[in-house]
Amino acid sequence: MFTLVEFCSSNMLKGTEDIYQKLDEDPGIDVLDYGCLNNCGLCSKAFFVLVDGEIVSAMTADKLLEKIYKRIEKNNEKLEKEFDDLS
């Protein structure tokens, strides 16, 4: 299953373009950018993305990338547990 990471174009202009490019190179991650993700208050204060629909934010781009990968790992572990529970 692919992880979806959504970027706000306005937030990307503030410094998350490199993160977008890095994630776009990962074959297990789908990245999209939108003109606006309707989180203007957060957008004006921090870097942020949506990872599978959940907000992930940080004060620096490097920290955001770290938190994105942690969220992806957490989501994958949760999915694996759900699949294990089914068998």
C-alpha cells in the first residue's frame, strides 16, 4: 500500500520543496501538491504536510522530514497489526 503525502504549494514556497522532491523519489510514497490545503493558520506558522490525511508539522524542514518518516512507519505498523489480527 502506498503512503500519500500532500503538500500545500504556499507552504512549499516557504521551504519544503526539497522534501517534496525527496519523497517523490521514493517508490512507496505518492506525493501531491495543492494550491491550498485549508490550514492557513498552521501554514503561516510552521512547515506541514498531510500524511494519509493526518497533519504532520514541524518548525524546521529537516524536522518535518523526520516526522513524516516516523508517521509513515507508525501507519505501516498499524496496518500490519490490523492484517495480522485478521489472520
